[in-house]
Amino acid sequence: MQLSDKALKLVSDHLKDHQKRLTHILGVCEMAETLALRYNVDLDLAKSSALMHDYSKYDSYEEASKYLTKEELEECYKYPFMLHAYLSAYKYKELISDNKDSFNAIYNHVFGRPNMSILEKIIMISDYTEKNRTYPDCIEVRKILLDGDLDLAIYESLVRTIKHCEGEGKVAHPRQLEVLKEYEERIKNRWI
Ligand SMILES: [Fe+2]
Ligand SMILES: [Fe+2]
């Protein structure tokens, strides 16, 4: 059995009462498949990571405390939306595979990390641009991505996500700003 078949079974069962979330997850999987083929990334790893990226979206803090380190739990007190990403990564490791690249891709899918692998980039940007996302920002970034500019798509998604967070009065996560800086440099250096 392929990892992605196992992941599909697990997530469909775990999120059976969250159909909208499942639709989003299948959209992420479809985009990740397209990008994995384009960028020559292992298809089964890309699809299984995409399918598991939001596996723990509705899991409790108590469940997370069985897997996350003390430092990770403390971070999640301040940035609660990180909890599902960290826990989903641990669940992937426990239930699907101990592949480190997949673990990192799920762990960092909310806004990436410095020096991401191609798989990490794929999962992060597929989450933002999957076909069920209908915000104008997501549509614009999807176009950049499908036109073939992965790094620019990531940069634009970060700019827009940070602006959106600021609009809601939320503080940007320090890692989010670090990744933004890295991609700003990458884009700038193309023209020198
Ligand atoms: Fe997520
Ligand atoms: Fe997601």
C-alpha cells in the first residue's frame, strides 16, 4: 500500500465530521501532486504529506501534550495556530512514515522556515493556493504559481498573509518574518 493511500484512509476517517476541511485537504493534495510532478519530487511523499498536513486541526491541547516538546507547547500558547501543524507532523511520523522531509513539510506548512526543501515549499504553497481557496489574494498567488514561479508565489503568499494578520491585530511569528526576509532577498537578487 502506498503511503498516500494509507494517509487518505486515515484522514478521511479522522475528519469524517469535517467535510469542508476534507475538501480543502483534497485540494491541497491535488495541487501538491501537480507541483511534485513539475519539480520532480517523490509523488507519494508529496501526496501523503498534503493529505496529513491538517490531520490534527481539531485535536486537543491535551492530545498535543503527548507528542510536543515543552518548548513547542509553550510556543503554541502564544501562537495557537501552530499546534495543529506540529501535532499533524508527529502523527505523520507515528502513523505513516518517519521520512524527515515530510515531517518538516507538515511541521512548517503554516508559513515555512528558512532554507526550505522543495517538498516543504510545495506543501506550504499548496495550502495557500489550492482550488477551493477563493480569496482574491489566493487566486492571484495561484496564478503566479501555475505560471511557474514557485519562489515568487511563496514571497507573495507571505506578504499577503502577514498583511492579513496585521489587519486582524495579530502579531507576526518571528519565523514568518525570517522567511519573508529570505524570499525578499531571493527575488531582489534575481535582478542584480
Ligand atoms: Fe494548516
Ligand atoms: Fe490547510
